[in-house]
Amino acid sequence: MKKKVVTFVTLLLFIVLLSACGSDTYTVATDSNFKPFEYLNTETGELEGFDIEIIKEIAERADFEIEFETMDFDGLLTGMQSGRYPIGIAGMSITEERAKTIDFSIPYYDSGLILMVPEDSDIQSIDDLAGKKIGTRQGSTSETFLLDNTDAQVEAYPEIVTAYMNVSNGRLDGAFYDLPNVQHYIATEGEGKLKMVGDVLEGQSYGIALKKDSDILDEVNEALESIIADGTYAKLYEKYFGEAPDEKWLGE
């Protein structure tokens, strides 16, 4: 009987020690409506997308666990700046202003801003927006750009798809947002009805956001570098964007 008790206690201690040595778990703040980077699969109820697979791969290689919390981009940005969330990924552009309150990983995607208008619109570029109603996303670099560089009537929404839909139904004269998301929307929802005009503006890179002075920044960067180097990044890129990435992302 005494031997059984000792064995049980030993097993219990082993379980406790094993639990204590388990991986840390971090909440990842993200969006659920920014295709093809992150979106909710309504059939499975699961988050999917390029960003989602990237951060899952990073977590596995850096040996920590993650759980997702979805929210509007504006709330995500505020939450990261306040230190409420340890990690954020949502197609977030790295800017000097944001870097004052947020740590960023090395870049993992090159983007830029583009103007989308109805197919029959006479708007040709960003220079034609005086007095026009232009939609964008709250808290985004595209909203800042419009306010600082145009005389457009800017209407910002928590979800950029609302702006796109309002362009389609004639409530807005155009929408201004990140190039890959605009391209994806036109290809899947607006072909023959919507078009991109003008130059790609303010070339930007996306980074994984971490709370300021994060103690996992180095681990995240090392994992991201390995994902690029071994070709995993290129495979995920082709899966979600239908083409190979630029040479800089092809790895060794």
C-alpha cells in the first residue's frame, strides 16, 4: 500500500513539473475580415489566411502557444500601443510613429496603397479626389494619407469591406487601401465593376506587432527568418496569392 502511495505521489509530482515546464501562451490580436491575410471560415468557424499560418508557424518554431482574439483594426492598434496584447498580426504597416509604442518584427510582406473606383469613374489618380467621398479603414495608414494629402471627404470604417461595398453600390466615389487587399476584392467580388487607378503609393512593409520591449522579439525574428530561408514562406505566399513572391522572399 505504501509503495502504491509513493508511486502515485511521484506520478503527481511528475505531472506538475511537466505542466510547469510547458510552453508559454500568448494572445494574438488579429482581424477576421482582411482577405487573404486573415478571415473567418464561416463553415468551420476557424481563422484562416496568410497571416494566420505565418504566426502559427512562428509559434511552433519559437516553442510557445498562441490563442487568437479578433477585433477591429483600430481596436487592435490601440490595444497593441497600450500593451494590452503581447502579439498582433493584421497586415500592420511598420511606421516610425507606430514604432514609438510598438515593437515590430522584421518585415514579412511588402505592400503599398492604391485607389479603387467604379469601372466607369472619371477619377484617374489621387489628384482627382477633391470633394469626392472616399472610403478607407479606421486607424490605417491609408486614412492618414488621405487626410494629409487630399481634399477628399474621407469616410473611415471599422472594416474595409464596408467601404468596398459602398463603392460598388454608389454610396462612395472610391476606396483607398492596401494594394493586396484591394486586388483580392476586385478579383473575387468586383471584376468588371471596379478597377484600380493611379500609382501604388507609400510603399510599406508589414510587420508582426509586439508590445513595447517585448522579451520574445528575438525569438519571433529568428523563427520568421527560418520560415523565409527554408522555403515555407514562399509556399504559403503561393497558396494565398496565387504566384511566387519576389526573389527577396524565396530563401536559400
